[in-house]
Amino acid sequence: MSRASVLALTIALATSVAARAEDAALPNHELAERHEALQDSWERALGRGGETQPLQQRRYYVPPRRDAREGFLFSFGLGGGSVRYSRPEFLRTGALNFGLRMGYGFSDRFQLFGDFSADAGFYSQNRQLTNWLVTLRGQTVLIGDTAGNGLNLNLGFGLGGVTYDDGFGEISSAAAPAVVAGLSYDARVGRYFALSPELYFSYHKVPNDPGFEDDQIWSAGFRLNFLWYSPVY
């Protein structure tokens, strides 16, 4: 009840007490008029006091919903597989693999990241080969849950090149368009961290001097990625 209502009720009560003291000395018709006026004053006072003020709605802070794979992402991975180079003196061999990724997860359904990876192959007679790739990849979840666990497919394109030592010196090829793909499974072991084993594949041509047919190189294998998502507020 507001202060104005309390004041109105107090005045009406005081008026009622004073009126009752005077009632005995008044004729009947004046007494009836006095009672009607007193009743009106009570009704006006109660009418003002009965008006309830709308309750202010309480406002609670509700943090915005954030997907488990939303935010800046970073990962590095180690693994191994094989590379196959079309030059006769190299052909196929086992290789160590390293990968580094940085990007952004827009939602549980789509992430975009840049990837740098390299395969290091070793041959007999101290011959070595390094296949490197710089690519841009998009990733989507094939099967997963809202906690961030799931099977993912990534596809991308970029540039790839080869550096090799044939026993007479190191030779580096020019970069050429490359295509890449990966099938991984994110297993959350923390709110922002996941282990992500991945099967990977890459292919690109290796340019040769004019007049010579370009070579080709494939790589495939298994890599374990250590993946972090940085939360966005």
C-alpha cells in the first residue's frame, strides 16, 4: 500500500471518529447525510488503496547457449603411414606424419581450419623424402552428440610439394594444387579438450621441368590429434 493510501485511510478514520462524536447532537436527516458522506470517503480511500502496483519482473542472467565444438580450435598430431612417389627410385615407403591445425568452430555441425602437415619418408642408401601440404579444410560431424563426441569428415584443398635427397643433394619441387581428406573421431576427455584419432589421405602432382611429365605423390596413414577448443563468451 502506498503512502498516499495510508494517509487517506488515516484522514478517513479521524473524520469518522469526529463525526461519531457529533452524531448525537444532529437531527435524523442530517445524521443520514453525514453517514453517506462518511461512506463515500471510505470507499474512495479503499479504492485508492486497493489499486495494486504491478510487480516488477525479476530479471535473471541466462548465459547464451554455446555448442561443444564452437570457438577457436587448435590441434597438433603425430602418426605414421606411407607415401608413394611415382619416381622409380622412390616409389612406396613408410613415413612419419606431423600435423598442425588452427581454425574456428562455428557450431557442432561445421568447423573451418587451416592445416599444415608433413610426411617424412626414409629409403635405403640414405635417401629421404618430405611431402608437405598447406591446406584449408571444412569439417562436419557425421554422427555425434552435444557433448562434443562424434565421427567427423574433413575435406579440403591447398598446395603441396616435395623435398627429397637422392644421395647427391637436396632437391625441392615447386608447389602444386593438392586435395586432402580425413576421417576422425573426437573423444572428449575434458570440457575443452579432446583426443581425435584420424585416418588421413592426400594427393598432389609434383611439377617437373618443361618437356617432362609431372610426377605424382600420395600419402595415407593414421594420426592422433590433440585438440583444444577455446570458449567464446
